[in-house]
Amino acid sequence: MASAKNEYRNQNDARQRGWFTRFLDTVEWLGNLLPHPVSLFAIFCLLVIVASGIAGFFGVSVADPRPATYGQDIVVNSLMSGEGLRWIVSNLVTNFTSFPPLGVVLVAILGVGIAERSGMLEAMMRGMVMNASPRMVTVTIVFAGVVSNTASELGYVVLVPLAALIFHSLGRHPLAGLAAAFAGVSAGYSANLFIGTVDPLLSGFTTSAAQLIDPTYEVGPEMNWYFMFISTFLIAVLGWLVTEKIVEPKLGKYNPNDMDPDSDLDQNVSMEGLKPEERKGLIAAGLTFLALIALLAITVVPEWGVLRDPETGGVAGSPFLRGIVVFIFITFAIPGFVYGYVVRTMRNDRDVINAMAASMSSMGLYMVLVFFAAQFVAFFGWTNFGTVLAVNGANILQSINLTGPLVFVFFILMCAFVNLMLGSASAQWAVTAPIFVPMLMIIGYAPELVQAAYRIGDSVTNIITPMMSYFGLILAVAARYKKDIGIGTLISIMLPYTMVFFIGWVILFYVWVFALGMPVGPGAATYYSFEAAQ
């Protein structure tokens, strides 16, 4: 009887794996059809030029819904005209240099680079995970994974292999530890306790998209911080539950014979606790951070604070919020150097300069991507394509009566699906923001809210798409412990995280925003009104 049940279970699992494998193969095939994101934006630029010429020839237009210009026609401008060609030649450079995400991200990455190259961020992560009790190790790993997003790839390179080692050393399945860390780092990508480099990156694209409707609208890097802060704890708890209640029981007891004896992928991952000098460095860096926060508070908290708005005396619209990227730079760079000085990884200005240069050199591909993305966004704006598509899309939503909060479920689902094939957060938002930010503004929702919803969809499917840039690295680490593991097996392990994170995060979004009426960030609006904006 038992053997019959086992045979039935194996046949059922095989059927499920067959369907799931076909689905994954389709996703991978579709993703592989897409060119490199840089090439993709170059192609989009050419398509906008050609399409604007066709639309201009046929006089495509839409009625302007904005009160100040209500009823006037918004006409598609042709880039395949003398005026269009003159505009391209005159603005190609300024489209790039004035693009909002460019400068803010580069400034932020300089500070983060010092903290990363000094070893401070890795020591923080290792200390957090290695000092956790066996009962708290899972939730600590997921939590550390979410926080590690501040330092971009550090979580993938350090935490994921370390988590697998820790689980293995505790007699637990190493792939469960790997899955917990991967879920925190990648599926919880947009959640964080701190404002990191991804915030100015996305807010820059959102600002450019919002200005297609309202030329004065600005979205600061801090505008999703409240929601992303509380999301950190949600993801940590959900990741802990999925790991211990679903993934680890499904994996069962680990068989050491599955380990690849020839692999040396984790030889560079330290299982040692923090050394005395590292502890001293972290204490010194922590005290420095607190001192910087105290100094910053003096400039903002008192009514006479120098970084408050000089006209209104308030924090909203103040130099403090407009210059938040400067404080990201300072609060990473100075504690990072202090840590490096204590542990002797940084001794002088040359070491700091080398760290900043190394971090900047890693941004070469990003700057190439931004050049073409900036042209695409600028072309989209000058031709009025973004506005025309947004107005038509808003009209469709209004005609089917899909203008309430339910619209965000479909929007998040769409972002999650697109993310399966276009894994870059910046590339995806650069394409979708010029359409959906204006569209949802027209039906009454603020760009800050749209961006927060996008970040949910962009995060939860990272762990189940082979298009994600670090997916191959994670698969290689997993193969250290299960030598015959394939893409389908790894994605089947991660799929429960995607499903639970999606449901839980969407519920939190609706409760936080629509039930409790809480803003997604300091000074962030939930609704947008044309009447108030004009």
C-alpha cells in the first residue's frame, strides 16, 4: 500500500513538474528573445521616431483632460520632420546630462562604495546572521537579505552562500538557507529600513513620467520610505514562515551524497564570527552614524532648523528632502571610512578615492543604459506619445469603471509578469513609467503611490525568472549542495515565496494606503487632482 501511494505521489509530482517546466521553458524562451536592455532602449528610440512620423502624418491626437487646457487637442509631434530632427540634434546631450536618475544615483553610489569597500557592510551582515540564535536564524537571514539591498550585489555574493553554509552547519537543509537568503535579497528587493541607491534611481524615472502631465511635479527618493520600511518586517516574517512551514519540509532531510565534491564555490565565504577589530570598527562606525544623525536632526527638527523650507518653515519641500541623496552619501561614506580606519582597510584619502573610483567604474553599464533610456523618455515626452497613451488608457479604465483601488492589483500583476522577461528594475520602470504614471495620475492617483505599487510587482518575481542577472550565480551555489539541480528545481523551491510575498505585500499595500490612509513616504500624496495642480 505504501509503495502504491509513493508511486502515485511520484507520478503526480512528475505531472506537475512537466507542466511547470513547460511554463518555465516558455518564460525563458520569451526572455531570450529580448535583446540586451541597452539595445532594447535603442530600438525603442527608433520605434518612437518612426511611429511619431506615422502618427504625425495622420494627425493622431486626443482631447486634453487638464482643466487649464481642457478640450484642446494634444497632437503627436513628429520626430521625422525638420523640427523633430533639429530637436534631436539640439537635445541629445542635455537629454542625458539632465536626466534625473543619473546624477543622484552616481552620488549615492560613491558613499555606498566607501562603506562596501571598507568591509563595513559585509561585517554588519555577517555579524547579524552569525550571532543569531538557532531559533531566530531563519528570520534573521531573510531580514539581513532585505537590508543588504542597500549595497546592491553584496547580498547575492556574500549572504546567499553564507546562509546555505549556516543551515548546513546546523544540520538543516542548505538549500532552505539559500532560499531564505535569496528570497530576502531578491524578492524583498524594494523593501528596506534605509533609503538606498534604488530609491533615487526609480524616483528619477517617476519624476520624468509625472512631468508629462504636470511639468512641476517632483518625486523625491524618500517618497516610498514609510511603506518600504514597514514592508521590511512583513517580508522577514513571511520569508521565515515560508521557509520553515513550506520549503524546508518539502526539501526534507538533506542527503550529504547530493553534495558536489569537486565544487569550491563557498571556500571564500567565511563562517567565522566577527574578529575583535571588526567589532571595534562596527562600534566606531555606529557611534559615527549616530553623531551624524544628531547633527542632521539639529538642522531639521527645531523650527529654526537651517535645512527647513526657508519660506514656509516646514519640512515638506525643504532642502533636507530635496537633498536626501547628499545624506545617503554622507551617512555611508563617513562611517564606512571610520570602520575602514579602525580595521586598517582604509588608512588615508587615497584609499577612499580608490574605493569611490572602483564603485564608479562598476556603473559603466548603468550609464550606457541611462543614455539610451534618457533619449527614449525624452522622445516619448516631446512627441506627446506618453500623454496620448496615458489619456486613452485612462479613458478605457473609466469606461470599464476600473478607477478604484482595485486597479492596482492588475497593475502589480502586470509589473510582476513583465519582470519575468525584463529583470532590470531600472529598464522595466523606464519603459512602463511614461505610460502608467500619467495614466493613473489622470484617474486620480499620485505618482509616489504608483511607484510603490510598481516596486511590489518588480520584486516578487525576481526569484523565479532566469532573466534575473544573479540567477546563474544562485544556481551555481545551489549546485554545490545538490549537484544535479536545474533551473526548474530552483524555481519550484522559490515559487512559494513569490506567491506568499505577492499576496501579503498587496494586502499590506491596501491596508496601509486605503484602509489606514497612511502615506507611502514623508510628504507623499496618495491622490492626484488636476484641479489642485493647475
